[in-house]
Amino acid sequence: MKLSQNNKLSILFLLGMVCLTWGGVSLYVEQHGDSLSLALLLLGVISLLTCSITKYLSSQGHAHFSQWRKLGVTLSVVVIVSVFTVVINIYTYSLPYRWDVTSAQQHTLTSSTIDFVKGINKPVELTALYVGVPPKYLEDLFKEYERVSNGNITTEIIDPMVKIGRAAQFGNVISGKERKVILQSGVERKDIDFSKLSLTEERLTNALVRVTREQRQVYFLTGHGEYSIESEDNQGLSRFAKLLESNNISSKSLMLGIEGSIPEDCDVLIIAGPRTEFTEKEQALIEDYLNQGGDALFLIENVVVTTPDKPLTAEQENKNPSLNNILNQWGVNIENDIVVDLSSHVGDDVGSPASRNYMRHKAITAGLDYTFYVRPRSISVLPDRRATIKLAPIVLSASKEKSWGETDRTLAIHYDEGVDTPGPVSFSFVIWEEKEEGEKTDTRIIVFTDADFLTNVYINQYSNATMGFNVVNWLSELDYTVFLDKKEVKVERLDLTSKQRRMITALLFLMPLFIAAGGILVWMRR
């Protein structure tokens, strides 16, 4: 059977495409030229040129203008579509928008991280020491931080077994199991070891906070039965202290009766649930601290409750002081009641209201979900206060009709008009007094009538931890957002070597190329 000229040209074209593709892909993937690849590439080019010239010469005698016009239109459409595709890809890549389809949003930084990184105004270097081929998630994470940092963050991933001299600059002992990120900004340095745990956004951002922000110091008052930052028990505040530490806020205990003064480096004084009254000297020291522009967080404990058959003793009635001797000077009064909410509470305890009825205060309540409190007291505002004092509620009970401040300590839950405080009831207040020019800094005070919501057993429930940190953050006059340690994200990725990535790229390129080649073959046979 004798082949027609069109069939011969088709076979020659197909042979040329195979040789050209094989040679080109081999050179791209292997990244070096061998004789076979170069020969195939040359053979492919010669075959395609021969095919094109022969087809052109054979069509000179009987080609119609309309056929050439169709060919010209087809080629124009191909060129236009190709250019349009390239331009669209370049444009979309330059846009700040990202669409992350992973279930854990592994490729997307949280809004708080983005806001913080954009606010960094000094150079920061992120250097990862990783032996072997670095995982793709590490490269992606670094690229995201670079992208949103306005050029202030530079990243580098080095293999300490390959670049021994570069790794030695960090003072590291070279190890085949090296997995570490080193953050440097000026003289500050923070190392993150991710040999066993994946490097998460939270760990990296918390480290960034430590090298770019001035450290703050808070003191937790002790000596009156307060909750302890050293205690790992359910009623301790060790988890809260660790949260502050991860955000570059150092916590120390302060026994005022022994120290005799509040340290000069105290940015925030935290009084977490005292069980007994302060001495006159301690009260005077705290009042003087506040009047001089000091900032403080008061966490007042709930009143003691009982049942009708067990009346309270005088000692029990005075347990867990309200600290009104101090707070009345700042325009608020802590009531001897329990805030109940029949419509929104935790478990079966109507005296543990859950609420997201927040007053507008961007630095403290923005983005919060529910927070809940264990038997908080209501707070009232005193009419006779200094005109310079500004105050506002932070959290109120969720319901208006079904919440109130219950004054019956026997827990006979019933609203008594004229006796109980009607809802919605406020149990947290922010107090702010601006100082005149030339005086010390403004006084900032926040009062919560519960300390349990920040204890180890409750701090990770709902938005309790975020609320607690935001409060300290605002009091210490910082402007960045809380970064919480979240659950470990399971990284499910296909990590490819550079050669494998080139193979995938070549495959993606060949798919449309073969489709186009098929179309050309059909045209040639016609």
C-alpha cells in the first residue's frame, strides 16, 4: 500500500514532535546536555522544518486565498489566547488575594499575623537550617511572611551539611537531624526547633514578636490567697503566664507586704482573686501606683454562697473582698451579688453566664466569640467621680429579661424588683484617666468580677484566653494582637525534589502541546 504525501508528512511531523519533545524535556529535567538529548532535539527540529517546507511548497499551486485566511485567523487566535493566558496569570499572581483550598488553611496567614507583620518597621532575617530537601510547607510559609512584610522580612533556607561555613555563623553544631529556624533583628535573636514538631504560623509569629517588640513586665500580687502563676493545678494561672510569655510579656510574683513597693519596671499590676483584705500600707501603695499613672487588672472573686440551712458566718460574708476601698476612687462599685442568666450559661449553673454581649472596644473585644465567667458580681457606676475619669462596660450578660444580679446568697433564684440589679448586667469595666501634659502616663484599669475564667481549667474554653490576653495587651499599651498556640496542624503535602518538580512542569506543558499537535495533524491530513 502506497502512502500519500499527506500521510508521509504526518508521520514526519509526528516523528519530529516526539524527538523534539523527548530531547527538550530530557535537557530540562536533567539540567545538563548529553549527546542523545541534543541529537534528538536536532533531529526533531530538522523533521519539523522539513515537514513545514514541504507542506508549504506543495500547497503553492492549489491553495486558495480563503484557506490561507483561515490559517491566518487560526494562528492569530492561538497567539491571542496564549498572550491573554500569560497576562492573566501574571496579573493574578501580583494580586494580594489568595484562595486556600486546604482543610486547615495551611497556606493562609491569619488576619492577626498579617496585621502584625505589616506593622514591623525594621529588618528581620529568618534563616532555616534544614538538612536535605526542605519541605514545601516551609518554603510556602516563608514566602507568605515575605509577601506581607513590605520587604522588612527576608528568608533563607540552608543545608548546614552543604553550606558549612554559612551554618557556622550561627554557632551551631552541624547535625544531620538539624531542623531549626533562627530569627534575628538587630541584637535580638530567637531560635525555634522544629525537629519533632512542624513549624506552625503561631510558633513563628510568637518568635517574631519576641525579636521585634520591647518586652513588657507584669506582676501578679500574692500574699492574700490570690491565684498563683506557679501553680499547675486547675485553679492556677500557669497557662495564662505561659501565654503572656509567648507574646513577650514576662510575669513575676509580687508579695507587696515583703517588698514594700511596686517595682519601677511594672507595666501592669494584676490582682487575681484575693481572698483577704489588704493592709492599710498595701492599699496605700496600690493607690499611689495608680495615681502615678500605673496600670492594673483587678480580678475580683465571687461572694460566698450557701443554702438556707447553713447561714454564713461573719468571716464567710467578708471573704473575697470587693476592693471597693480602692475601686470607688475610680468611679465603680463592686456589688455583693451573683450575676445569673437563665438564657445563656455554662452547663446547669445559671450563675456562670456565657456572653458575647460586648461593648465596642476594638483592642479588647474585636473578633471575640463567647466568654464565660463563674459567679461574677455586678458592677455599678458611682455618680460622684472625677470628671477626668472615663469608664465603660466591657462585658454584660447576654439577656435583658432573664438575667439580673441576684442578692440572695442562699441561691433562691428569683428576681426581686428594687433589690436585684436588672439585666443586662455588666461584670467587667474599663477605666481610663488621661493625665495632663507633663505628668506621667495615663492610668488604665480593667476590672473583672471573676478570676476563674483565666485559670488553667477554663482558659482554653471559648474565647477566654484571647479576652485575658487582649486585656493585658491593652493595659500594657501595646498595639499587636494575641497569638495563641493552636493545635498542631497535620501537614499533608507531597514534597517533591527539584527534579521531580521539573518533571511535573514538563508534563503540564506537554499536555496542551500534544493537543495542539493533534490539531495540526488533522489539518495536515485534510
